[in-house]
Amino acid sequence: MKISQYCLIYPDSNNADSVVLFSTKKASAILVDKSILTDIKNGGLGEEERVTLADLGFLVETDEEEKQELLRYIDELNEIDTKLSVIVAMNLDCNLACTYRFEGRRKGKHYMSPETAGHVIDFIQNNLTKDRELLNVTFYGGEPLLSTELILSMAKRLKGIAETKGIDFGLQFVSNGTLLTPSVVEKLKLFGLKEASITLDGPEAVHNLSRPYKMGGGSFKKIVGNIKAVCGMIDINIGGNFTEANYREFPRLLDYLLAEGITPDRVANVKFDPVFGETSEYAPREMTGACLTPNEPWVFEAGIMLREEVMKRGFKTGGIQPVVCAIDLNNRHIINYDGSMYKCTGFFDRKDFITGNVKSGVTNNSSMYNLDNWKNEECLSCKFLPLCFGGCRYMKYVRDGNISGVDCKKPYYEACLEVLVKQDLRYLASNS
Amino acid sequence: MKCSIIFISEYFLTGGYMNKKIAVLKKGVTKKDVLMRTCCHTGTANIRV
């Protein structure tokens, strides 16, 4: 057997005689005596060592066999996937006037009608085939909670459908948090609300600059108050979007949350991401400081620094592991307020990327999203492939005006992965 | 060496390798785990769907 192509070898900062091995294919990590590397090369491993290293993804029979394994990876995910996941944009309106939201000039008083909502439910019901075990619906916007009444009626019907079919059901929100009050959560919990993802863009002054109310005034205090009130009722994910100019301010937000009693045990996940750009056609006029690729050096520095600040305070954040895009999965659907369907919210209103309509169902396959863009020799020989699988098509489109080729993240992983993996080992593994 | 593999809890309890050659720090994820963390771009961040 030989060492996997998707194995990275990093120095152990505590011991010159050992190294850390990380498999991007399995997200497994081991600390080994350097002599193990020689044993692998010379066929000198014991049986137990050989079996363990193979199970963890560090040893393979041949490069070709492993290449075939990767080529089948997403097909196999689709084969074992028993979830139907639907994101529904209830409107493209908002009570905030954010300086950067990617809907940008697409925003407006566009709301889903009760008739379209009925078609959404029919579409979901028709796609809950016998092999589905879980239905997950995410309400999205604009600000979805500006459509609370319609959401309540949809949620009630969806829960009933799931119960009739005997499958698990979960609702979630992507919300700005201003309207996520305990009374709203209480009502929606009856119909399966499990979690909400809420945005806080830094400490109060920084957040209020980028996310003021349309009528004027900051939204920070209201959002934090709501998080505090509902974080014991449902899982709350806190996200935040930073720019090159303000990312150093974000640790003060974490300290504020702790002081307010929004402690790691009461929050499901905390993750900060850079503000991404948009094409000039849709970008908000005020947008500045956005990045067009994670390969920008300031993003390396900001991402690592903020992840460390999150983890060292004990907040949970996602570990480094293989990630696939929802575009690649057959049972993930994105529905806009007018019933048009896409594979990614970033492509709303881009007619060439419509996959169907809730009335007629999926009529176009997803080939316009350039599926399998990573199935080429360069990507297959890249150690980071399982963490990326071609990257983000939306970012590629915004940056280059097309999605031919890949959104390569190799420079980002070359610069950051060792530190990210070691953060996981320090904070995640020691807690497990 | 009869048993050359230890797991993370033992590693931290004993403060190191002792006489072992491999310490498993993270067992890794399954394809089911990967499906639970599917990424979807929602403007400025990613959510699990």
C-alpha cells in the first residue's frame, strides 16, 4: 500500500521526531513518529498500523484506485442521501438597509403570493419520494420574517405532510434577527422550527454602520436582545461578515456576547466570513471592501485570526472537512419568491440558471452550473480537492462573468490549512 | 511493538506517545457527515442545508 495523494504532512511543533498527518479526504488526523513514513515506503508496517492507517484514509492500494474513488465521491453522496432540502426565499424585501447585501439591486417589495406558496408545498410533497427520511426547509429572503403569517401557514402544512409520510422534519431561518422574538419562535416551534442563522457584523458601532434600519438607527441591540431571548429555545448560529477595514474589531463582539450571557453552551455555531463582491449589475452602490476570492492575503490573515478568537473563547465552529456544494446534490432545491427554481441563491434573477418552476417542477437539468468542473487531472492531483470540489460557482461567476473552469482555492489552502488543522486539533479534538 | 496505536483521550491523559508510534487525533468524518454540512451560499456566508 502507499500513502494517499490527499494526505498532508505537517511538522509537530512539540516534537521534532514526529509529524501530523491530515487527510483532506476523511478529515482524519494522526500524530506519528517519523519512522512510520519510512515503514510505509518500505512495507514495514505492522498489521494493526496498516489497517488503522487505511481506515483513516492515509493508505491506499494505488493512485489510480484512489482517483476513481474521488471521481465517484459525489455520485455516492447522492446515492446515500435521504434528505430533501429546500431553501425558500419568501421575499426580497428587508427592514434593514445593509451596505453590502448580495441581493443588492434585486431587492424590493417582492413577496411570495399565497398561490405560489401552495405550489411550493405541492412541489415539496411531490418530491418526498419513498426513500426520503428527512425534510429540511430553510426560509430565506430578503428578511423571511416579514412574511411570518405565510410562513406559519406553510410550516403547518409541511409538518402535516412530513408526519403523514412518517419522516423527520426541520425548519430553519436565515434571518437578520430583528424580528425573531420569543413569541414568533414559540409559534414556529410548534411546526418544527429547529434553528436560525443570524448575522452580527461586529461590535455595536461596526454592525450598526453596515446594518442600519431602513428608517435609520442601529439594529444591534434589538438583534442581541432577541438572540438572548431565544437561544434557549432553538439552535442559534451566529454569522458575521467582515471587510478588510473592520475584521480586527470582531473579537470585541465575542466578548460582548459572553458578557451578555450568550455563552458557548447557548449558541450552536459562530462563524465569520468575508463580504463577497457582486457584479456591477446587482451590487449595492455603497459596497466597498468586499473580496472576490478567498485567495487574497488579507482574507488568510483575517480568517485565521477570527477563527482562533472564536475557538479560544469556547464557541463552536465548523471543523475542517470535505465540503460539497448544494449545486452538486440532486435533492437540494432553491426557490425564489416568484416560484422560479435555482441551485444557488446567488443566481436569483439570472435567467440562464433557472432549473424549473414550482408549478412545472424541475425542467432543466443542472448542467448550466458546470457540474463536474473539477473532474480534470489538475484538480484530481490537488491534495486539497476534497475540501473544495471546484469551489464556489457563484464567486467564479461574479469574478469572471462565467462559470467555466473552477474557483480554485489552492493558494488559500496552501497558506492556511496547516494552521486551521492545528486549530481543530487544539480546540475540537481535545474537547471530544 | 505489540500495540502501536493510541487514541486521542489516552494521548492527552498520558501526555504523549509513551511507547506508541501513532496517536489518532481525529477519526475523521463519514459521507453521511459530509451530507450534513453541505454548503449553500447565502450571499455573504454559507449555511448548512
